[in-house]
Amino acid sequence: MIIKKINMRHMKMTMKNSFVTSFGSLQEKEFFLLEVFDENGNTGWGESAAFQAPWYTEETVQTTLHMIRDFLVPLLLNKEISHPDEVNEIFSPIRKNNMAKAAIETAIWDLYAKRTNQTLGQALGGNTDKIAVGISIGIQTSTDKLLDLVHHYIEEGYKRLKVKIKPGYDIEVIQKLREAFPNVPLMADANSSYTLDDIALLKQLDDYQLMMIEQPLASDDIVDHAKLQKQLNTPICLDESILSLEDARKAIELGSTKVINIKIARVGGLTEAKKIHDYCMEKGVPVWCGGMLEAGIGRAHNIALTSLPNFTLPGDTAGSSHYWEKDIISPEIVVIDGFIDVPKGKGIGADPNMKVIERFMLDMVVFE
């Protein structure tokens, strides 16, 4: 296939509720939709994930625009590609900027799956018809509100609850959750807000039978996490520290992690995500698919990835209605008793809802 044209739509959508972490809060989500065209007019869709400010990684909405427009599109336009894995090599002269790369690379995977009459899950090697999903709960204004939310999500059937923690909002919160819900699968996400000086505090989490604690230490660290894991019974899950297969290999060899959260955007696309999945499966390290507050296109890519066999833990891919009054795909993503059906249509298995897309689109750039 030859990439002949790329439409880049700048979107802005308002989430139903503000999402609060140790970094801050977010309710207005800006992102880009990438629509790639081959020589026959077939299309594939991808979605960018970087936020407006560089609080998760160094990338932002504006750096994504810069990288795609000025570097990635010129490398890709009119290029003949036989398989999406080749995009990694094409983009290799550009260091990092993984979220910008993933926005285009995932669109090419969607296009490839459609051209080869496969679902995206099949094209990636997925082998399941439905995936178990959990829910990620931001920091709440009161413990009572948090307990009410957890009760609500348990009733909806979610298979795992993830709660955000930060210094001053941690042990007491987890303790009250465990007292109220002694058997619910529960994990804590620290978003890099602790240091090794907090070992004594973090060791208290061992009392609450958590599935894992996610990224307790610095976002670029694997050395101190290895020291911390030796002190904890609770498994450490790495998120921000894992940007590539090489990062995963080193972290596992060091003993820095017992679980890995794979985010497509964070690692640069589906090809690298699949490599990390395969390596972790070989090493007996379970993985799950994290979320970036995606709209429907990005969420559909997450579902396809999660259909691979080593995604044995519920991910963060909640249904469309949890985040948006109206999503940008049809049909929207629906959770039934904690599961999402893997779409059976070609590619991502959902159609972009152009009326909704146009409603939330700020502008569009066409590259050809």
C-alpha cells in the first residue's frame, strides 16, 4: 500500500467528569484524529493521546502537531508499505516522540487490517472474542464519594478497580476501601509521586492485598523500583518507565516490576506494544492495557490489542458512556457485566461518526 493522503483533525471534547490524579485535573481533552488514505482510497484511523500539558510525558498536543506535520508525514507520504511493522523503521530517525508516532502508526494498522480483510485484533494475533475491563478512578473530594463510586462500578460489573493515590491521600483511603470492599480486585496508581524515602509508608500497602501498585517512583526510573520491589510483597507495575521493548527487558531483568501496563501511545504504536507483549509472555510477566482517556478511535485500538493472549489482567478500557455524552464512533463501546466484545468488523470494527466528529473538530490539515 502507498500512503497518498493524510487528514489530521484537531478535536476538542469535554469529558463528563473531571479526572484528577497527583499531577492535576483534566476535563477538556484535545487530540488529533489521523485519517490515512492508500492509493485506492481505502482509509485507516488513529488517535493521538498526548495531553495539553507535559505532565504525563514530555509530549503535548502542540508537540504532536509539530512532529506529525514537520517530520513524520514527510517521511511517510507516498511511501510504499507492505506491513505496518515497517513504520517503526521509517520513523526510526526521529527520537522518542512516541505519542506522535503512534497516532499515525495505529491508523496504518487499521488500514492494513481492512485491506487484508481482517479485524485489527486478528491482524495483531489476538485470540479472544471479549475482554475483561476495569475502571480507573481519579482522586475524589471525599472518601465517601470514592466509596460510592466504587460501589457503583462494582454493581456495573467492572472486574478491577484502580484508584489514584498521592502523598497524603493513600493509606487511609486504601484502608477504608478494603474495609468496605474486602474482596474486590483493587490496585493503586501512584503516578510517580513517591521516592525511596517513602518505603516505610509504601510497605503498609502490603496489608491490603492489592493486585499491584502502579509506578510509585520516578517516571523514568527502573533502578529504584528494583530496590523498592525487594521491600514489598505487593507487585510493582511499571507504566511511565516503559517506553520500549528494551525498557521492558531491562526492568524485568533488574526485578523492577512484576506487571507491565502497556499503553499503545506511550510505546510508539501497536508494533512495539506487541513486541513488549510477546516478551512479557515469554518471561511469565502479565500485562494489561492502560488508558489515556481516549475517545472511540483510540479506545477501539486498545480493545484490539487487549485481545492478545498475555493480556490476562483487566485493563482501563471502560465504555464510551463512562467518559463522553457522545463518542466519535458508531457503534459506541459498551461494557456488559465487566466485558467488552471484541469487534468483528474489519479494522478497528467501528465507523467514525462524522457528524459527531465535525461537531467537535476545531480545524483540519490535509497532507498530500
